Amino acid sequence: MAIRFMSRRGYATGALALSAALALSACGSSSTGDNSSGGPSAAASSSAAGGVQLVSPGKLTTCTNLPYPPFQSKDASGKVVGFDVDMIDLAAKKLGVTQEIVDIDFDSIKGGAALNAGKCDVAAAGMTITEDRKQHLDFSAPYFDEVLGLVTKKGAGVTSLEDAKAKNLSVGVQAGTTSLELAKKAGIEAKEFKDSGKELLALQSGQVDVVVQDLPVVLEWMKKPAVSSAFELAGQVPTHAQYGFATKKGNTALLKVINDALAEAVKDGTWAADYQKWMSQAPVSTPSPTS
């Protein structure tokens, strides 16, 4: 099923496919925790919640890569909040446990190493579903359309990676992301940064002339006067890809809970409300799951 909606603040439109999930019922309540020092080891005792084996008793442990607003970032109190956090909280609630956030390198997430090592149960990192990543991870139904944004100094006259290459400008991307792959396809040897925060700092300090990052993240940057006064969203690149949450290969029980939570969130309006909350705009249309 294809759903078209405006991406954040109306800057772009995209296609989102969201499949109905298999039902798996449970009950309970949820809250979001933060654990930036690391998660449980592979040897940590596991527990069952709603028929799902968890790496830490009473917790649904989520690996992410901070900061990545509006999907995951720390608020003033240090709590990790965001669109992805809210969505995974729904799965935690179905299991009757709380969500624990683990901040970890994105490379460890996308390749499945963190999940395989028992550091977390699920990966939620604004992560694009790709065929390569499917070799290492099992993905949920798509829940968000990917559009990339190009950021440059104001008046740079660059609206695409082709422009950047023609002007011999340096390009920065977040390591291990689809932005890196896009730069490679354009014949650009991009500079890689560990996270989105370091990528932005590189732009502001003049280490790079252009950065490519997911559009919702770019729009969060632009809310800061220090950024918007000197830089601009110079171009957009719809990739026709979608984000998904991921579990360890073969963890079908947890994946069903996540898919069911997503489908219910779309059906009862929670998905649209959270989209409005974090993207500052309501989607043009809301998916209608059949389950």
C-alpha cells in the first residue's frame, strides 16, 4: 500500500509503504530510559516478556546513535526522546516492560554486531532499509520515507552533489549512511563523521563545504539561529527508500510485536499524532492497516 504525505514542514513529499502486522497481544506500561554507557553483554541473563526473549529483564533495550533529532536526541533533562523513541515505546508497552536506550556507533547497528552481541533487542536509528542491511538484520514494516537534504553556506550556489563536484567542494556525510553511498555514486570522496552532531560541527568550522543528511535532521539544525543565519537547505534528494526498525536475524517474535504496535499506531491515529509532534506538520494522509 502506498501512502503519500508531506515530509517535515512541507519541504518534500514521499511514498511510504506500511504493511499490516501479524497480531501478538500483550499488556503493560512503558517509559523511556537512557543508557549512554552501553548495554548488556551477550552473556547477560535474558528474560521472557509476552513470549519474547529480552537481553535484560524488564526492559526492551534499544540501540541508537545519538544525536539524531527529531528521531532520537536528549532533552534538557538528559532523557532520550524523539519519534523513534515514541514508536518503540509502543512495542515496550505491549510487552509490559520499559524501554532502555543504548547509544552506540551506527556501524555496529547497521551491520548487526550490536544485536548479535546482545547489547540490545532492537535497533531504532532512523535507519534506511537496504538490501545489504537485510543480510544482517530483520526489518520491521517501513514507517518513514527517506529524503536527504544538502546544506551549504548561504549563497554558495550549490543545489546538488553534481554542483558540489563541479565546484570542487568538500562534502561531509555521516559514516555508514545512505548519504555516503549517494556521494560515492556522484563520484565524490566524502569526509565521514561519526554522528550528525560532528557532521554539523564540521560544516560550521569550515572542515567541509557541503553536508548531506536526512531532511528531518537538517530541519532540526535549521531551527538553531547560529545555523540558519549562516547556512541554508540548498537542495533535497528523495531516495525512494524508507526507514525501518531492526531486530536480530530470526527474532520473529519481537518483530511481530513491533509490527503490530506500528499497525495499531497508524490505525488509532497515534502515528499521525507523533508525526505532528516531532515533524511539526501533519502527514497529508495516514496509512490504514487492514489488521
